[in-house]
Amino acid sequence: MRFPLWKYGLIILVTVASLIYSLPNLYPDEPAIQISGASASVPADQAVMERATTALNVAGIAFHDAEVQEKGILVRVDTAETQLKAQDAVRRALGDSYVVALNLAQTTPDWLKALGAGPMKLGLDLRGGVHFMLEVDMAKALEQRQESYVTDIKAKFREKKLAYRAVAEREQGFELKFASADDRLKAVDYVKLEFPEFTQVQREADGAFLVDLTFRPEKLREITDYAVNQNLTTIRNRVNELGVAESVVQRQGASRIVVELPGVQDTAEAKRILGRTASLEFRFVDWDHNGEAVSGVAPPGTELIPFKSGADAPVLLQKRKIVTGERVVNAQSGFDEFSNPQVNISLDSRGGKLMADATRDNVGKLMAVVFVESKQKTRVVTNAEGKQVEMRETFVEKNVINRATIQSMLGSQFRITGLDSPAEAAELALLLRAGALAAPMYFVEERTVGPSLGQENIDKGVLSTQVGFAMVAIFMVLFYKGFGLIANFALFLNVAILMAVMGAMGAALSLPGIAGIVLTVGMAVDANVLIYERIREELARGMTPQASIMAGYDRAFVTILDSNLTTLIVAVILFAVGSGPVKGFAVTLSIGILSSMFTAITVTRAIVNLVYGGNRRVTKLSI
């Protein structure tokens, strides 16, 4: 009946740490609105906070705190209803230059924050928010890939001096037209070697020699997967960069993406956040017209795009894109040799090859960098009932960032200059790192989970946990007396460890997660029941109390390990193959199993040793 001193130290350390890091969950978040600039060049400072608070005072909306933080301005209010009214009033006062988002502000004391302690984050079903399902336009993804292939095939034919009449797009492939059978034969052999992703069919029509190229099925699947995965990465990066906590962005099926944004109640605002993906286009300035439109009208094959600053006249560019933002693999802001802001761009190998091919023979000509961004504009109109409502319209904005002469052939790495400020350079780099959409997406489903419903879920979940804990505790005391009290303390510590670990991990607690906690409460005492029943059996056989305790813990350990290990395996499988709520259940169950084994075996044995161990003469056990 001796217990190692280091185990007592470990138990004390775990107990103290668990209590400290689970304490923040006793301080619930409160409603707030967060104000940030629509772009990096728009500051959210003290003056903006004064405009916002003035608008709230004029509207008669109560708030109890406002502060300028690193990520913007945070204004705290009392209720969710007040939060929505405050957002509407501030948004109208500040206009489209600022993003006014719903948020939840922590009330955790500073001393706990200094220790790195924070509450468990809540999922969509508990905190409220918006749920979207988006579908990727696969036809457009294929069309964009075909455009790239047309440019590539023509460039390859010119490089190898292969004569051809035309390269035209067709359904899931291309049509190559040649003037003679010999030209076609040379091209067929080259295409077979250089583009093995196509199947070929030769035919003749109207005196021309044709080759139909069709994407192989595996290549079509690759294009589909690339489009979905690229869009998935882009949306996830943009949501993360915008600071929406505990968001869920995951693929569903072949072409759909599910997005859940906890804490965001404005569907239109959430759509705007998702739509703020930006990209670059590198194009040549149209040299046939010296970059100027004819009588203000862009000739065929060209496009007139304004400068971002608005100081210079619009630039006439070729419609053909050399490289787009989807080829950007990295972007970092910095300064050039004259201390002017710049963005250092790195392209993938394919993008570097396209850039090199395009600039090799065009040294001395002008190339422009076009910044493309999806935006929304808001208008306040009066409806048929005489009420003022907000109307949002989505549009694509294109601006020329800079226009420079090509001094030498460019490759995978180069820089963009002509930016107005370091903040603008940093934002451009951020948006490019987030990536470009590989294909358009459409909202096929959207729903809002209100904060009141989330609070109702929390209340019911807490109540179910309390009832489960109380019934288990009463059962243990009635059946196992003093040993039952020890098991109840271990059960309390188990829940504290579970909450502390989830808070430290940053895992989101969902309604199925609460179910996992309730299940853990029931399973946690299962090990103690096995141990205590074994002790009773040994007492009935005539063993001494201390020998019965040792036998109970030692012989029940293998059974406890086997039963918990099999459950843990199931939890790991659920986490690996499940999604969303299933993962939340698996996480809480896994942590609960590991912590319950520690508390049920190690913690209870340490307490039992303190009570009955050492040199004490024990004649009776309270079991």
C-alpha cells in the first residue's frame, strides 16, 4: 500500500493546472460588434471609434465598453438583440469603407489570460452563425483550363516549328486543324509525347486534316479535384485571415464546399466575406494602339482598365492573360532599393514557364499587373412599404496596379512595384497568399442559426451534464459509500481535465461534443465500479482490507485497459472518417477516455492510499 512520491506530485500538478485552465469557462462571452477597415489602407482608429459611438448614442443603443484593438474596434453590448441594432446603426454611419461584424467578446480575467488560459470555443450549433453550401462550377473550371491549354499548345507548336491552321476548343478537349497530312502526322507524334493526358482521333472534313484531342477520365478528375481543393484552400485562408474564429470549411461530395461561420449572424455580410477573394492577371499593354483606346472604345481583343490610383488614364490591355493569380505560390511584402513598397512574387513551375515564354520575345514592351477583386456595394432604398432597406450588389473590380517595361526575360520570381503604401503591399501579399478561385462558385444552400437557439442548446447541454453528473454521484455514494466519494472527486477532476484540454487545444465544442462529455461522465466511473467490485470479491474471500485494495486495482487494470482501448479505437475511427459534428463527438470522447483512465486508476488509488495505506491497521473498508 505504498504509492510513489512522484505520482502524488503529478496528480497535484494536473489537478491545479486543470482547475486553472478550466476556470475561463465560468466567464461567458458577451455580445459585441467589431469594426475593421475594408482594406489595409483604411484605418480603424480612435476617430472611427468616436464616429461609431456617436451613431450608437444618437440611435439610443446602450453599450458599456468600446476600445481600439490590434484587429479593429470592439464595442461591447448587453444582448444579442442590441448587438444586431448596433451593427445596423454603425454600418450606416461608417459606410462601405468599414466592415462591421458581429462578434463575441471574452470576459476572462486578465490574470487567467496572462497564464494563457481561455474558454472552450463554441461551434455553430451553440454559438449561432451561418451555414453555407457552395457548388463549384465545374464547366467553368474546365473552360478555364482549356483556355490555358490553347495558349500552351500554340506556343509549343511555334517553338517546334509545327505548322497548323487552328486550335479550337470543343467539348472536353480541342480540335487541331492542319493543311496537310504530313503536318498532322508530325503534330500527332509531338502531342502524344508532350501531352499524354489526351486521347487522339484523326479525321478529315472540308479538305482539312483534323485531330480531336479529348481529356482522359483521370485528367478530368484531376481538373475537378484541383478546382475544388483550390477553392477550398482559398476560402479557408480568407476566412482565417479575416479572423472568423472556429470556422469550418470542408469539402462535401465531388463538387461542393460547406462553410460554417460561428458568431456571424448577417448572411449578406458572410457572403461578402467569402466573396473577397482577389487575384492578379499579368497582361501585355496593347502595342498596336500604344495602350490607348480608339475614340474611347476598346478595339476587339483588348480591354480598357483604369489605374488603381485614378491619377493616370486607363490602360488598353490585351485580353490574353500571360499568367493569373492561381499560379502564385507565395507572396511577401517588402521594400525596394529606394524604400518604396513592393510585393515579391513566386510562381509555380508552370507559371514560371509561361512567364518566361511570353517575355522572352517581348523585351522592351510594356506589361501591366491587373488586380481583380470581387466586391459588393450597398445602397439604402425605400421599399413599397415605405421602409428603408439595404440592397447589396456584387461586382468585379479590375484595376491596373503598375505598368512597367520588360527589361529582360522573367521567370518564376519577380516583384511588383507602384504600390501606394506598405499597408497596401501587405494586404496584396495576404490576398495572393490566400489564393485565387480556380472556378466560380454558387450558393446552393444557406441557413442561419440564431444566437437564441445556440443559447438554448447550451442550457440544455449544461442541464443534461449536471443531471448526469448528479445521478452518477448519488449512485456511487449509495453503492460504494466512502469509496464512492473518492470516485466522485475523480469524476469532477475528469471533467475539469476535459474542459482544460479542449480549451488549450482550441477545439470547438458542439452539441454532439456535449453528448460526448455526458457519455464520458457515465463511462468514467465504469473503471471504478470494476475496481470496487473486485475489492468486494477479495474481501468476501477473506483477504485483508489492504490486500483486497491492492488486488482490486492490480487485477482490474487489464480489463479496464482493454475496454477503454477498444472505445478509443472507435473514437479515432470516427474522427478520421467523420466530419463536423461527428468529429466534435470523437474529440471529446477521446479526451474523456484518456482522462478517465488517469483519474479512475491513478487519482483514486492515490487517495485510497492516503486514507488506508502506510502503517495503518485497517479492519474495515467503507465500500
